[in-house]
Amino acid sequence: MKMAGFYDESISNGLGWRAVLFVSGCPHHCPGCHNAQAQDYNYGQEFHKQEIIDKICENSILKGITISGGEPLCKENIGEVVSFIKEVKKVRPNFNVWCYSGYTIEQLEARNDETTNEALKEIDVLVDGRFVQEKKNPTLKFRGSENQRILDVPKCLQQHKIVELAI
Ligand code: SF4
């Protein structure tokens, strides 16, 4: 997997101070994509998991990590993303994990495969759905278009319904 970028700390990619990893590669090709270069699976730098984990460990201000892209949950990236989240949680067990995906939670659950189910168990908040230019709304917090939802994943899984995060 390649990475399109990494922020040591950010407050605009989820609640609280967070590290942000942008993975490379996305199959969705949404018109008006905010990060079009990251649609290419070969864009950016080689992803060295341990280097990123070391950077996270150095920064005590962080409350969590956000995985964005690109598409973290496509078949090309999801395995490495799950393994990365698990490693992060070993060193920062209380870390809160946000993930941006062009897939909806319904599409991810419908895959019914082990890796996707594992990913959903590791993610606290999923900002789901493709970016839709016609529904773009710059006043929205943490998302680009009105179709996208900010989901409380543990509650969605426990209650078998859509539960949006109250923010
Ligand atoms: S899902 Fe995100 S990264 Fe992928 S094309 Fe759409 S806006 Fe761009």
C-alpha cells in the first residue's frame, strides 16, 4: 500500500487532536473529488507502518487516528489498514479511530467477509458514502456532501440500525 500523506496532528479530520493517514488508491472516482491524485494506487510514498506508529507514539496530545484517502476500505487497502489499526491500538489502546470511506456501511456489511467485518469492529466512527458534487455543502462538519453520514459504528453494529454520531 502507498500513502498519499500523513498529518502528525489535526483538528479538522474528526473530533479532537488526531493523526491522519491518507492512503493511496480509490475505485470510486467521484466527480469533484477533494483529493483526486490519491485515487491512483501508485501515488505518494511507500507506507511504512512502523514509522507512522513511532510518530504517533511521540505525540502525547493525540486522542485518535483518522484513516482517509483514497479509499481505506477497498480490497487493495483494507488488509493493511486493519493490520495498521490493530498495531496502533497495541501502543495506544484508548485511541479513537475514524475512517472515511466511499462505501456506505450497508455496502460494507453486505460484503460479509472476514476482513471487512474486522475493520468495522476496529473503527469507532465511519464517515461513509461517496462525495456527491450536487450535494456538496461547505458548512458541514467533517464531511463534504450531504449524503455522507458520520456513524457511530459500535452502536450501528450492536443495534443493527443506522446510528449517527451526535456532534
Ligand atoms: S471516495 Fe473520496 S477519495 Fe475516492 S474518489 Fe470519492 S472523494 Fe475521492
